Amino acid sequence: MAAANTVLVFLWLGMTSYAVLAGADFGGGVWDLLAGGLVAGARQRRRIAASIGPVWEANHVWLIFALVVLWTGFPPVFAAITSTLYIPLTVVAFGIIVRGSSFALRQAAVRLERAFGPGFATASLVTPFFLGTVAGAIASGRVPPGNARGDVLHSWTGPTSLLGGVLAVAGCAYLAAVYLVADARRSGEHDLVEAFRKRALIAGGACALIALAGIDVVRLDAPRLYGGLVGRALPLLVASVMLSGASLVLLWRRRFGPTRIVGALAIVTVLWAWAAAQYPDLLVGSLTVAQAAAPAATLAALVITLAVGSVLLLPSLGLLYTMVRRPHPAESS
């Protein structure tokens, strides 16, 4: 059981990293979509591309990591999720492919931006929405164990799933705007600082309103999750509310450096509140961590692999993100 819980912690750390890092990339695409016409929004789009460009492929490492850990460490859960929720997961897969290829191709030449820009922006909106519906389906207990045992349509179109989709898009947009404010400030684009600051305030306020409206949705549609959120996960939920409020105050006061950290922590605490509320269930009401875990030998090998891999991978990623955040010689401080 200790090995299974260790693997679960690695899995959730990977999912958290994907939400905070790749989530901001998706949010950048949302702001790309809302930047205006090809000429009017050109500077905003250049800033978004410059912020996303060096890291977007590295950020998708976390999704691959999470999938591999899930199917190796908890194969019955992986089978149940992928066979029941194959429709939204297929949309997510195509969304990631379209988004990545469109982003790469539109950078190749100015004349390609008109052709591939909308694909990048639209896929950036659609993909997190469907990821949110998958999370909502799992959290509301609509994924039963077994191969394709759940309803392939109604499992991910329930109230909690739709709430999860909308909240995922809003959260990604908020994270992206917060990060873009700091990047624009570092590069001396002061007009873009104010533009993205306003967007961050709007997106942050929208997240708060959606979350408040969603309390009754979760209470009525996912009572087991609601019980956990107001029970053992309540301290994390309260921390998320406080961090969200603090990030908006920091934005209002133009304290952009701390806002980046506090805003990310607000998202992290929400994810870990969900994990704490649902634990020890991996599939609500049907499969616990102990029941879904792979054999002990597999788990032991996986823990060793994850530990060694972390030692090799994390310093490289840390160096990448540090180098990206360093001002270039041409940028003003």
C-alpha cells in the first residue's frame, strides 16, 4: 500500500505540473483567439508566441508522464477511463495535435499565420474544456470499473463535467494572463502589461464566480466529492480561496512577481483538494488505491524508475525554465 500511495503522489504531481504549465499554454491560445484582428492583435500574439514557444513541447512531457504512470501503476483505472471517456479523450488528442502543428506552422512564415492561427487558438480553447469534462466525469463517479462499462455520452456531459470544462478554460486563461503580465513587463512592453493585467483580473473574477456557482452543482450532482471537499479537504479549499483572493489583490496593486507564484498555488491547492476529497477512491465508489494498484513487484520497479527519472529530468527542466525567464540582451529590465 505504501508503494501504491507513493506512485499516486508521483502521478498527481505530474498532473499538477501539467495543469500549471501546459494550462498556461492553453490559456495563451485563448487570449490569442481574443486578441482581435490579424493586424490589431499582432503585438499581443507575438508576445504570446514568444512566451509559449520555448516551453510548450516540454510542458507536454507531464501529460505523457501521467498517462504512463496511470496505466503502469493503476491499470484497471486506466482501462475504465479510456474506454468510457474515449470521446472527450479523442477530442483532446486531436486538439493537442492541431494546436501544436498549427502553432509550429504559423511561425514558419507570416503568410501562414492567417491559415494556421485560428487552428491554434480554437484548439487551445477546446482542449482544456474537454479535459475538464473528463475530470468532472471521474469526480462525479460516472466512470465505473471494467472495459467500456460506462455510458460513453452521458458520463462526460453531466453537470459536474460541464462545470469542470468551463472552470478549466477560465483557470487556464487566468494563469496565462498572469504569466504574460510578468513576461511583458520583463521585456519592457508596458502597454501589454496593462492589457494582460486587465485580462487576468477579468479571468480571475470569472473563476471565482464560476466556482461559487458550482458549489451547488457539485453538492447535488457529486455528493461524495462534496462531502470530501467540506470534510478532509476543507483546509486546502480554504487555502485556495485565500490564495485566489491574494493573487487578485496583488494584480490590482501591480505586484506581478509574487502574483505569478500565488496564482499558480491557487490552482495547485484546488487540484490537491480534489485529490484529498476523493482519496482513497480512484474511481468514486468502486475502486480504491489498494484495489486498483498493480502487483507489488511492478509498483516497486515503478517507484525506483520514477525516483531515478526525477533526478535526471527535473534539473534539466529547471534549467530550461530559468533560462526562458532570463531577460535577453535586447530586453529592458
